[in-house]
Amino acid sequence: MDHRLFDAARSGDTTTLQLLLQEDPLLLDRFSMSSLENPLHVSAFSGQAAFTAEILRHKQDLALELNQQGFSPLHIASASGKIEVVKALLSFGQKHVLCRLKDKDGSIPLHCAVQRGRIEVMKELISYFPESLKEVNASLETPLHVAVKNNQVEATKLLLEEIKKRDMSERIVNMENREGNTILHLATLGKQLQIVEMLIGDDAILSGVDVNRQNRNWLTPKDILDVVIETEGGSVSEMYKVVQIFQTASANNARTGRQRLKRSHHTRNPIRMIKNHINDEINNSTLEQRETLMIVATLIATLTFTGGLQPPGAFKSEDANGGSNATNTTRATTSLGRTLDNIFGQRNSTAGQAIMADRRVHFTLYSAFNAIGFLVSVAMISQLTKGFPLRNWMRLCIISAVSTYCLAIVYLAPDEDVFWVVVLAAALLLVLRELYFFIKSLCNGIKKATSET
């Protein structure tokens, strides 16, 4: 492409631009189709506001294009602090689209301006599109996260004031990034006394900051403060001031909060005690531990499910007399067995039954231990998926898997009451529990949808 256009963009020579467009009226269209970088990127970086405005007068769509590094002209001007270029870009149409345009890292122009502390640019961008205050990048970081992370004190102050002025504090100040950290977590980790004072000090700019919010590793800002003091130290006077601020704000460690919660849930009900103990075990674990436990539980559930449906020794295909049992049937000899026959129909005498079933004690013990491993691992998966999206449909999957397991065992097992009690009772309890919560959650969802309409 004609290098004269880029030279003109770099120097802000609008006269050369006019001459080039007279020579070739489709010059800008060809740039749009064949080049990853257009003259607007160059003029934005060079701070040539008049040239930028002239380009936009001929072809506004160039403002929406990203260069090879993934930046739009507004990203470049915002990061460079070229306020006049920013105003020129925003003076044309599609302002909201420009302000929400994301680069390769998911950042909008406000993120770029905040990262470099470009105060005037920040004011301009926010005035045109206030909703950009709550936009997040690929790391789920708001502009406020980026300001605190990069120790931009003045930028943080401006953002907090703008958030307060627009009554958006409840939606933004406690938002979490991908690691679950709020701005208070980041400020504490960075030993940023000024920002901590802005958030929870006596003269805090706004209210509503959750001082005891836990991140994905179940750490509160107070936990992070303790680690910072222990490992990194820092100015004694500054750290003492931060500790005082946290004490005044009633900040707690995560474990302290859990212990208080545990005491408040004190009960003598054995079932409730077991449930509380399980919840405490989960709450006291880290994210990595829960992820590892989920993998192990899934592996155990897979192995035990397969082992239950394919016991050692495989299956019989003929009866004891050597004849086929395709049509022969036999009646159960126990009361529970007869009940199951009435529900599912009479089973084949031997065909399809596990060979191991001839040794009833061995088979009962094998299936019982296998069922315990399967049902406990499924229960663990159910507990560990609390708070997951589509959790209700996960319950339906659990119900289906356990029911399938039980039906297979009914077909494979010998006719013995002890076996049914040992293997099927626990499975029935798990199915009924998950079914209860599935129906309850489904009804609540229907009620909520009805009320909204």
C-alpha cells in the first residue's frame, strides 16, 4: 500500500491525505480490506487529532478495526494518553460500540487508560459510556481491578468516585476476578495502604466493601494480610496502619469465620452433625484440593460402576443342565425377591446372572463393597458440585446413573434378602434425596420464571 498515507498519518498532514484521496477515492476502502493496520492506528499513536477526524469524515468504520496486536485506534489513543485523539474518535457515531470494543486480552479502552493512569482519558471515556466501569477483560478484571493491580492510586480514586456518583458500588466493588480476588484482596496483596484506606478506612470513598469475602482459595483479605506480614514484611508503620484499618473494619480470617459458623450450627441431631462435618471439610479445603478430590471421586465412580456391571467370572449363558434359559423362568424364594419379581417380572433362572452369584456370600460381599464405593463417590460428586451451573440437571444425571446401577444389580444378583437390604437401601436413599432436591429446585425455577413474567 501507499507509504505516503502512513507518513501523512504520522505527521498529521491532512493536505497529503486530500491529494491521495483525489488520486484514488477508494484508497481507504482498500486499506480496510487488505491491511491489518490502517492510518487511524498510526495517527492515534502519533496524537494527530485533526488527521484522525479527517479520516473518520471519509470512513468511520476504520475506527472499529483492530491492528495486528489486537488494538483499535481508541485502545492506542487511550493507552498513550492522547486526549484530543480520544475526543476526535468519540465525536463520531457508534460511541458505545467503540467504548466496548475489546482487544485480544478482552480489555476495553478504559482498561488501557486505567493501566497507564491516563486520568483525563478515563474521564472522557466514562462520560461517554458509564457502563464501561463494570466491563471485564479475559481475566474477569474490571477497570477497578486493573487500577489496583497496577498501583494506580489516582486512577483508583477517580474510579471509586465515579462509581459512587453513579450509585454502582454494590455491583462493582465486590466483583471477583478469575482467581476470586476482589479489589481489597489485590490492594492487600500489593501492600497499597492508600487504596486500602479508600476502601475500608475511616474516610472511605464509598461503602459496601465486603471485608470478609473469600477468594477461590478460601482466603479473606485478612488471611492475605497475615501472609504478607509473615513472608514479605514491609514498612512497620505502614503495615501497622493496615492492621489497624482491618481491625476497625471487623475483618476476619476465613478459618475464624468458619469456626463461628460451625458454633452457630451446633446441633445434637446425628444426621445434621454429619452434614455439618462434611460441609466443614469442604469449606476448609482449597480450590486445588477440591478439584483433585473431584477427579478422584469421578475415577472411583467409573471403576465401581464398571465393576458392578461386570463382576469377576463374567455371566452365565445356559442353565445348570446345559439347556438354554431363553424362556425358562423361576420364582423368587424370599419375600423381598417376590416383591421385586412383581415389579420387574420374573428373572431368567441362570442366563444373564453373574457366575460369581453361585457363591452367594462372596458375591454379596463383593457387591456390597462395590456399591459402597460407587454410592459414596457419587455422593461426593454431588457435594462438590454445589454452586455449579446447571446443578439441577447434574442431579438428574446422578439419579439416572444410580438407578441404572440398581436395575443392573437386580438382574445380576442372587435371590437373597440380605443382599437387597445391604446394596439397594443406601442407593434408594441417595436417589430419593437427589430426586427431592431436583423437584424442589425445578419448582422454584418455575415459580421464579412465572413471577418475572
